[in-house]
Amino acid sequence: MENSLSFYPKEHLSISALNSFENCPFSFWMSYYQGIRAPEKANLTFGKQFQEVLNAKYRGQDTKPLLDAVASKSRGLASLLLTKAQDFDEIISVDEPYKVDLGFGIPFVFVPDLLTKTTIVENKTTTGYYNSDMVGKERQATIYYLGVRKELGFIPKVVYQIFNTRERTQELVPTERSDKDIDELLDWIELKLKQIETCYKTGIWDTKQHKFCNFKNVCPLQER
């Protein structure tokens, strides 16, 4: 399916892109239209590196080279959390992108951290902010759930594997998704696309719903 949205610069949609727009339209414009990415925070760097370690584990690969690439001050923590990671059977894919047609004129890409024959596993690395109470509100899991249903033809369980770097713990949190969650997600996607189109046509990247920006030094919405 080709992108038929003349106002959208990419070949596919993603939840992360639409979340970026909702958080700060200016930041979204900088990233997705101008190709300028904000500097990455240190805790995000660790999270991405640890995700690569987890990917290697679930692919049956050697994790040592990836652990050695983690900063020395965080390497011990990564090794400890890796020992706490859950084992899963009948793995279909690890961090593999899938495309699904949701009827918006552009394919939607979703990338489950881990997909088995029964379960979607989303890994989260947090310093303590992210917790088990937040998993039910994640649109990411809803798109995984919908995408797997449409593309792979089965109804998956959804589980979050939360690694707390402050407490040095791991927790498995199951969560459910329903048709109501799917309807709300599709309505939200439609609304965000309409807002993006308006911003594109007017050249004013502001929806009056600014939350935070990755370009704080230059974002014109920060003053509000």
C-alpha cells in the first residue's frame, strides 16, 4: 500500500510519530519534516542498549559483545537485569517490523519487541516513572494487538516486561485490550492526521495542546 497522504512526508505511520505530534507539533515538524533529531538523553541510551541485549538473548545470540558496549558504570546493572529477564517459548519474531492497513491511505508500521505464538511482549526500562498502572493506557500495545489480529490472524495476549533500573527489578505485567480500545485508537489516529494536515496547510505547527518538546532551546511553544 502506497502513501496517499500528500501532507505526510513518510511512507508509513507509527504510534511514536503521532505521539510526537501530540506532545509537541513543533518537535514533530523538526523531526519528521526537517529531519532534525534532538540529542538523546543518557537514560534513553541505556534503555536502547539494554533492549539490544534483550533482542540478542531472545534471538539465541551471544549477549556479551552488546553488554561490553554498555558504559562501564551501567554494565553491571545491564548484566543483572539480563539475568532477571523472562524466558519465552515459541518465539515468532524479535523487534521485527510489520505493516498493517488500517484504512487511512498509508500503511501503519508496528514493531513488537517480542512476539510469540500466543503473546506480545513489550519491554520497558525505567528509572521508576513507568509502572504497572500505566500499561493499560499505552496505545503502542493496542496497535500491536490490532496489527497481530489483522496480519497474523490470532488474538494475542499482551504482557509488559518492566525493568526498574533504580530498584534493579523485573516485573511481568499482563494487560488486556478490547474492541473499545481499538475504536478509541482509530478515532485518535484520525484526529491526529486531521490536525497534522491542518498544520501542514497553514504552516502553523501548534494545536494548543503542547505537552513537552525535545527542542526546548528553540521551541516557540515552550513559553506557554
